[in-house]
Amino acid sequence: MEAIILAGGQATRLGDAARGQPKALVPIAGHPLAEYQVSQLVRAGVDRVIVSCAAGQSALFEAKLSGLGAEIVAVAETEPLGRGGGLRFAAQAREGNGPVYAFNGDELHDVDLRAFMDAHERHDAAATIVVAPLQSQFGVVELEEGDRVTGFREAPRLPHWVNAGVYVLDDEALERMPERGDHEQSTFPELAQEGKLYGFRHEGLWITVNTPKDLERAEQHYDAHPELRPTLARKR
């Protein structure tokens, strides 16, 4: 089984915390971020991972992610194609057909990938996306009629779900990805209108590593849970 990781991010918002690495290779608790993703995919039965990366980085990704239990095939974009374009570009390197897992290269999560795939196949979907509950980054003020403040809630869960950047994509979805640009602005809305896009609710771990604060949260989580670190990683 195959999977795709979108790893073209340059970690500009991480600044010095990225240590000069592409975002997907930023170290977290001693392992590059993408090692967690590859190891998770291997546990779900994936044996071939296609990494869509920036020009000049394919050898780096193949070296960093080797020895994890899956063949790593890094394909470098000659120019930035956007996430949808990156998925379409990477899909050209597939050896087979049928559904593939696809991850944004900056996501850490504990999605049950086998259950995720089962749900996708049960719905006969063109694509299925992991959706996570939306947590407010701010505390909220509760008001009653007349604008009297009745209380405060710190960073509450909001009544919405957001795209967590983790997908199962079937052949139709991959074929309909844009050559350039973002699939969330084109392919996914079109599939949703046609009733071919489904969501898979996930309320567990989900960290998007965009900022030093996100990186600190990820470090703290994996420091506290060493059993979740990549178990097949080669010795360093």
C-alpha cells in the first residue's frame, strides 16, 4: 500500500527553531517530524511512501526517512505547485491504483488509520478527510441580554469541525487535483457538491507544527509519551 506526504514547507514561521531544516524534517523529541508520520503509516500497512518536496531536497528526505520499514520515494517539484498540485505531482510516482493515505507534512496526530481507511471504503468515497473539533485560541466572554457579562470560558471547544490535513484519496480525487494551487479551493468543494467527499471525526492528538509554540507543545507531548516515538527508526 502507498501513501503521500506533502513536505514542501520551508518552516519560515518556525524561524531558528527549525534549525535550518524543511518543516517536515524539524526534529521533535529526537526524531524528524516526518519519521512519526512514516512510522505511523508503516503500522497501518503502508510499504511505500512518496514524499513531495522542494527542489534539491529529494536525497535529503530519502536519507532521513530510510530504515523505517517503508520504501521512501522523494519527488522534487521544480517549482512550487501548491498542495493540490503537489498531490497530483506525487501521484504520478505511484506504482498501483486505489486509495492512498495523504498527509500534510506538518501534522502530528494519532488517527486510527485502519479505521479511517475502513470508513472511506464503506462510504465508497472519492476522498475522505480527517476532521477535528475546533478549539478557540482565545477565551470567550459570555453575555446575556442587555450585554451583562455572566462568565468567562478559557479556550472552549467550538461547535465546528476543521480539516486536519490527513486524507484518504481514491483515483478519482487524485485525477481531479489541480495542476497548481490548493485542492481545498477546488477539488474538495467539487467532490462535496457531488456527494463524494466524507469526513472522519477525530478527537485525539492533533498538532499542526507551524510556530515555535506548536513545536514546544509537540516536544512536551512526545517527551511525556516516549512510547509514541518512531519504533522502527534506525539507530543514530
